[in-house]
Amino acid sequence: MIMNKGNLYLIPTPLGETGFEAGLPETNHHILQRINTFIVEELRTARRFLRKAGYLKDFEDVTFHLLNEHTPDHEALTMLENAVSGQHIGLLSEAGLPCIADPGNIVVRLAHQKGIRVVPLIGPSSIMLALMASGLNGQNFTFHGYLPVKPDDRTKALRELEYAVSRGRQTQIFIETPYRNLAMLESILKTCHPALMLCIAADLTLETEWIRCLPLNEWKKQSPALHKRPAVFLLGSG
């Protein structure tokens, strides 16, 4: 007898302290109730999200696997054993979409190798929301994740991004640790050409959401309150 394998569901979460309904369809709620095994980056926040989402099962009867950027392949492979035996598994993001600026791609890659169906669910992406709202080129863009922290390396990276914009009108997208947002803005203003366009999108989907796209020479006149606010930075041409 051949046993059907379970699915690996990629489960988005809200971008901040909002309700389950903020960008997450009701279908996701129903799928959650079918899952007894979750792969998560942080146990406490995963459990809090599940309860807010109306997950009804006793956590004593639920299996949680911890996954981060340091998890070796052989450990990630064991996390899929329940799916091989026919049970559904959920991969949870800390915020937004799994595997997008978020660990988890290793599990998805292994699922494909094992013949496990991968099912991406609908949810919010700060990167895509910021690009949509920026007015910059949405047909040719690159996401870089975090830029280097060391000032010299960061300056070099910013110059490379500026060159990519000028060469092909390609929008350059990146993020920063929230407490370093203002330092990042200062570096951009010091390094890049005043005519370059910069969009900053902070607190996306929250009541405090703030999005602004201006040339750098106009940003020099601004004093945005970005400290400790999750933000996406986009560089592009006008």
C-alpha cells in the first residue's frame, strides 16, 4: 500500500501586532486547523500567532521544530518526516511570507527533493507592499536583504546599488535592523547622488504605516521618525 504524503504549507503571519485578518484570508485559518506539526523560527511568537489565529489544538499534542539560518541540512530533513508519513506540516514565518527575507528555503528545497507538495499561502510581504507604493520601477528590481554594517563596506554597497539604478533603471530594495534605520539613511544621503529617488516604507499594514518617496536632495530636508520601526528602503530613478 502506497501512503500519500502530507503537504508542506508555507504560512504567512502579520507584519506587526495586528489581527489575524490583516492581510490573511480566512482560508489560511481553516488550513491551520489541519496541521499538527510546525516548523518555526521562535517558539513563543509562533504559539502566540497560532492562538490569535484561532488555532484550537492543545500545544501538548503539537510538534514544533525550531529552524534558523544555522540549522544544518540533516536536521532540517528530519523535520519533514511527518509529511513523508502522510501528515501536513506548516512552515511559519516570524513576520510576512516564509522564505522571503526569512529562513526556511532549506526546508522547501528538501521537500521538493522528497516529493512533498509545497503549498504557498497568501499573506503580506513588506518588500512587495513597499515596491507597490514606491512609484519606482516594479518590472525590474532586486532585493538585497541587509547591506553591510561596517561603514566602508556599506558605502561600497550603496555605490554599487546606485550604479545598478543608473545603468538599467532597476529598483534596488533592502532592509535594515530597525535601530540602525537613521544611520542607514545618513549613509545613503552622504553616498548617493542627490537626484536619486529614495522610498522608505515603515510599519507597513499597521496603523502607524508611513511611506514616502522623494529625491535625495529633498530627504535632506526631512527628519523622519524611523528609529526602531521596521522599514524597507528602495532606491530608483524618477
